[in-house]
Amino acid sequence: MQPANKRMKHLPILLAALLACTGTSAQEASDPYAKARAIIGDLGRITAPGGVQDSYKTRIGGIDQWLNVRGQDRANPMILFVHGGPASPVTPTQWQFQRPIEEYFTVANWDQRGAGKSYGETDPQTVAGTIRIERYVDDAIEVAEHLTARYGKRKLILMGHSWGTIIGLRAALKRPDLFFAYVGIGQVLDIRENERIGFEYAMAQAQRDNNAEALQELRSIAPYPGDQPITRERIIIARKWPQHYGGLSAFRSESGYYFQGPLLSPEYTPAQVDDLDKGSLLTLGRVLPEFLAVDFSTVKRFPIPVVMFLGRHDYTTPTAPTVRWMAQVEAPSKRIVWFEHSAHMVPWEEPGKTLVSLLEFVRPLAR
């Protein structure tokens, strides 16, 4: 037997030999998700001759931003999916639900400024001063113009989720000529009203369960939102308990499938997964004052067809304000589609119904 110090000296060599025998590389050993990502990536590889599978950065709004474009037939209508957050890209979890949609649509996911893969392209301090809602709206319009030119599309379907519905609705109002229709998922309509409804739901659930911890925390910010400033600290408490009671993912107190999903993304490196949290820290506080003032209830006319995908149990962006708005707004056509087994994460929670609803209610509008 070798002395202990010599055994330690040769340990890397022995480990490499062992890994070679088991078919595992040293890189895979240090990154336990690498093999799973490769399998998911292979399953999702577009092999159809007329398909498209592009991942690239391009200059948008003066900085490099990332686009991910996928579809089995580039002749299909194209969806521009504007993600939520702020700074919560769809790209790292698209593998969980998007593949069937790609048979009927080409889907473009865009990592917004300061978010996901775009975060690492520009010095965060350079981006920090540009974190304004109107800048995101102009970025979305520029992305739409870029996609129509690159892929030979006359118009796109514009689809937004959560925070992305603020950007999407404003982009549609500003440049309706670029879009066949608008699809809102977890639509933000009136932030203060959303906050009030979500808080009241959480309080009622906590009282029903006699949840002492929840009641103590919720009462510490009551009345909410009230007349006090809606600070980041108050929002965290106000969102924590509706989500605990299924207001983010229906019938679930946690949403690990979503928050841990990027670890298995074939589109993201581990470093880019780490950048997701950095992007949230960069953007949320800076955009918060504008975010809290969002109210589309005064919009009486909408220039393009509008379809709302609403989760019946959504208490992250409660649906009541959107239902009221849809009843009074004038539009070329309008429709609400209810997802009875979803809360806020409709495409992830009910991917089958998402596909069927896109085919039945949205694809016919892309003419």
C-alpha cells in the first residue's frame, strides 16, 4: 500500500480511470445535469428539412440580446413569446411544454435585457440605467421587426406571460401593424387591484387553516396595499402566501418543476442558470415604481384580436380585472379561454389545452 500522501497525489489519475470505465467524463462528474441536458437536447432537436432551430444574439435597443427560434416548418405562423419576471425567461424551461406547439407554430423566445442569456452580454451597470417599461416595449417592437425580416413573415402572433403582458399589451397598442393577434397569459391589468385580491385570498385561506405563521405575516402588512408604499418587502410577503395556497401553480404549495427546470435546459450553461437570479436582482427594484402604476383599465379600444388564457386559480395575477376589461373593451375580436386546472403557469400546467387552444382560437387569426 502506498503512503497516504502518494495516494492523494494520484487520486485525480485514479478518478479519471474510474470515470473512463463507467463512461462518465470528469466534466459530467462536476456537472451532474450534463447528461440529462444532452438527452433533452437530442429529443428536442429539429430534424425536419423545413424546420428551424436557431439560437443567437442580435443587436436590440443598442445591446446584444438573445433569441431562441424553433419550429418544425418555417412556413407556419410565428409566435413571439414575451416572458415574465421581470427577468424570468421562458427559454430555460421551454423544454417542459413547447415541443408539441412547434409542430404548428414557429416559436421565438426572447431573453429580455438584463435577463437570462442576455444578462451576460452587457455590463449590468450599463443596462441598469435602461430598466424602464417603455424601453422593454421598444425592444419588443424591434425584436418583432427583426423576426419578420429574418424569417420572411408579414406579421407575428404576440404572446405575453405575466410581466410580459405589460410589454406585450403596450407593444400591440403602439405597433398593431406588426401583429395578427395578442394572447395574454396571466394578464396584468391593474396592479394595485391584483395585489388587493391576492392578499385577500391568502388571508381567507390562512384563516380557514388557522395558519398562525401566515396570519402573522399577512397582518404585519395589512391593510394591503392600503395607503402605504408598496415596498419590495411588502410584496414578498403578499406574494408568498397566495402562492403557498396554489395561486402560482394550482393545487401546489411549491413550483420546483419551474424554478429548478433551468438546471436541465439544453439551451443554458450552469453559469447562465446562475445569471437568472442576478437578472432578477438587477431589474426588479429598478422597474418596481413603474410596475406598481400599471393600469390598463382605461384602455377602451384594442386594435387587434385579443385572446386571454386565464388560469381559474391564478392569484399571482388575479383574473377578475382582466375579465372586467374584456367585457368592456372594443376589439376586432376577443375571447377568454379558461384553464380549470391552472393558476398562473398555464402553459406548464396544462400544455395540452394550451396547444389545442392555440390551434382553435389563435392560429385562424394568422391570415
